[in-house]
Amino acid sequence: MSYQINIRAANVCDVDAIEVLLIPYAQKKVVLQRSKDDIFQHLQEFIIAEYEGVLVGTAALHVYASHIAEVRSLVVNPNYQGMKIGQLLVKGCEHSAMQLGVDQVFALTYVDQFFLRMDYKVVLKESLPHKIWTVCVHCDKFSACDEIAVMKCLARINIESNSAAKKLDEYQLNSWDPHG
């Protein structure tokens, strides 16, 4: 069986679907609640995964400083898990970070093994920029945070170098075929 997952920047038409996708994960306290207004305000940070025209996953890349950004609001519809959509979304965020010149990406997560398989390393939360805590104070678990901090140093590559590399990037970010 072959299928194609499309990863792309979110647009205003995706906001309702992003909100609906995030709600059950926010209710389980896996991600922070994001209102529709908040999603609109940060829309340029979001990417989405589509399968047959249906939004099945999302993630956001939030830049904190010239050298560091966070992968956040990473969720995949439970009916589509196991199709490597989460990995494609993280790779999409990493690609965006590299395009912006950011060389470190981190996440606060309960599924550290997922990130470790993608070459992230566990780091102390205290090693992260203090700016991130301005978001964390909105979490019910702020005073007793049990998330694990993971970080990845991105390789410096020339993204605009040649058309063959660009086509490979487009293939890797826009589709995934489990058979090759």
C-alpha cells in the first residue's frame, strides 16, 4: 500500500482544523491549549500534514533567539499515527529553522524516545532560555513540570545550493512512501 503525506505551511483556511486537532491533546495536558485567536496570531509558525486532503497533523516552530527555536504543538490524529507523520512534521520544523539560520531546536515532551530516534539529546530544562518560561507559566503543571527537554544541533548546510538538493528536500518534506 502506498500513500502520500503532504507537509506544508499552514494558512488561514487551516485554523479551525488545527484548533480541533489540538483540543483533545490539550485536554489530556499533552500540549498547551491554543485558542483560535492564538493560532491566528502564530499562524506563520505552523506547518500541517495532509493525507488525501485531510489535515492529520500539525506542529509549530517558535523562534526564541538567533540560535534557538522550539518545536511545539506537535500532534497527529490518532487514526494516522504510525505513518511517520510526526517525524515529517519535526523534519519540516527543522528545515524551517535552518532556512531562518537557527542552529538549535528543542522540545519539551513526554515522548522523549520519539525525539531521541531523530538524533535529539536530553538536556536539563534549566539550560533552556528563560524566555520559554513565559509560555510555560500558562501550564497547570508549571510548578511541577514533568516534561523532558530534548535538543538537536542542526547541521549547517547551504539550502539554496543546487536544484538536485532542493528537489530532494521537497520530496523528503512533502511526501513519504513506505515502500521506497
